[in-house]
Amino acid sequence: MSQRMSRVEFIALVAMMFATIAFSTDAMLPAFPEIGATLTPGALNRTQLVVTVFILGMGVGTLFTGPLSDTFGRKPVILGGVLLYCLAAAAAAFAQSLEMLLVARLVQGLGAAGPRVVALAIIRDLYAGRGMARIMSFVMMVFTLVPAMAPTIGAGIITVAGWRGVFVAFVIFALIIAIWMSLRLPETLAPENRRPFRLSALRAAVAELFAHRVVRISILVQSLCFAMLFTIISTTQQVFDISFGRADSFPMWFGGIAIIAGTASFLNAALVVRLGMRFLVTVTLAVQVGLSGGMVLLWLSGISGTAAFAAFVVWQTALFFQAGMTIGNINAIAMEPMGHIAGMAASVIGAVATVVAVVLAVPVGLAFDGTPLPLYAGVLVEAVLALGFMLYLRKVEPQPN
């Protein structure tokens, strides 16, 4: 890699691969009112499924993209995923019902699993342990710029071309990644290190992963961290619009929140080598428990108006900040013992964590009642569980990482 691509360019490219997911979800958020009015006017809450169904498809696809990349190499699987993603995006642009749109988004998520998961395997091919966590921090730092800009970009596209035009932007974004990777990134998995794709091997990898206590608990924590993130992403536009009457300024607020929260990656990169991944995840989750519990109490006390909105913005910023301090670290903890099956491990860990997270996030999102209280309460429960599992992990496996 060093002969053709610098570390800076590598981080930028991998961040763009990761950002396929963020762009595919966050750019859709300003379109919720138009999609709801066009395809499901009688049940506007169902519009948020456009995000969660995409994530579900990505989670299912994650189970296969890693093993396939272990067999055929990293680059061919990414390119195949981009092709499927683009075809599904084109189908979504012409959907005439919410059901058709959700099917297309499910398939689009399957395609997005290619860049998302195989990018992680590429990092694991080249780095391990705290070095991997540090690279992940820088990747997340660059990645943060996309969700910061995505709602504004989406809103601009919707103004010019309607909500269907957003899917054209998805195709262009994916093609840029495919061309960049094809021209600049050498294959990171040597032919002699590839493994035949066999269901028996997949079952064996699953058994090995879930037999390892650190990996097993890490997957639970990662699932809950993802659930908190998916919960806020799927409901935030409705909270801004219905709860606080700020739909017009939503892209600006969302972008500002994402930029501020992106500093978590700087902080994590600076601290992870010195303090360790487990310590940072534990402390961050403990802070989230306190903040979410406080938001529940504030809302029940009758807070309203500008004060309630300000509190929500601070809380959402902290929740996004938490993602930068936990997800990369907990994923590195889970991947550390699995370097010999990096692609397979990335797939299984990502698939299980994502699917479980969607299952947890959807009921909280659909419970939206015009107030942010269900959101506060749902995240509080998820944070308490994640902190409990993390404390247990630190107790039974007190290694200094």
C-alpha cells in the first residue's frame, strides 16, 4: 500500500467507504415529509422505515461480504456491492409505493454491506489492536464530515429534483468510491491467504466467535451502541419537525451537531493508546446513562419551549459524540482475537450487531408520540444495558486494552 497510497489517502478512501452508510441514511432525512405525503400519508411514522430497512439490509449483507472477500479478495467484493447498491438506488428512484421503496432500500443495504464491511477487513489486514483503533479513530473523524453535510446536500437535491433525485446522488457517490479504489488501492489480501467459501467454514467461524467470551460480550455492547445511534437517526427529523417545529432548520442543526460530535474521533485517537479501549468505552457509556436519565427527568418535570429544544440538541450531540468514542473501540476489541479470520469475523460481528440493533431501534422509533420522551427512555435503557455488559467484560477479562 505504501508504494501507491499514503496513509492519509488510505484513511480518506476507507472513510468514504464507511460513509456510504451515513450518506445513504442521513441524506434521506429531509425527504421524510415528502416521502410520507407521497407514499404513506395515513401513517407518517412508517416513513422512518426507509432508514431502518436500509440498515437491516446492510446488516444481513454483512454476513456474506466478509467471507466472500476472504475467498475472492477485498476489491472484487466491494465492486460487486457497489453494483448492487447502484441498481437498487435506481429502482428506489422509480418506486410508486412505500412497499416498493422499502424493498429497493433493503437491496440497496445489501449492496452497501460490501464497502462497509470489507473496508473494515482491509484495515484489519494492515493494522491490529490499538494501532487499528487509532486508524479507526481517524477514519471516523473523516467519516463525520459526511453525516454533517448529508442532510444539507439532501435538502438541496430535494429542492431541485424532489426526493427521488437523492437516489441519483447515491449512485454518483458510490461510483466515485469504486473508481477511486480501483485505481489507487492495491489488493490487501494475498492469494495464498485466501480461504474457500464454504458454509461449514462460516458455521465454524460463528462458533469460534461466540465461544470467545470477549467477542461475545463485545458484540452485545456494539449492538446496543448501534441501537442508540439508529434510534436517534431514524427519529431525529420528526423530533425537530413535530416536537419543536424546526423542520426548515433541521439540516443546519444536524450538520452542526455532527461536526461538533466529530471531535470525539480526535479525542479518542489521542487517548486510546494511553488509556485503553475498554476504559474509554466504559466511561463514555456511564456518561450517557447519566445524560439520558437526566433528559427523562427534565421532560417529566415539564420542561418546554426553547429550553427543551436546547436540552435536546445538547443530548443529541452527546449521543453522536458517544458513537465516536465507543463504536470503533468496541469493534477493535471484538476483532483483536480474530485476525486469522478477519473477513469472516468482520462479517459475523457486523451482521449480528446491526440486525440486533435494528430490532431494538425500530420499536423505539415507532413509539414516537410527538414528544422526544420515548426516544430518551429507549436510549436510557440501551445505555444501561451496554454499560452493564461493559462492566462485566472489564471484570472477567481485565486485559489492558
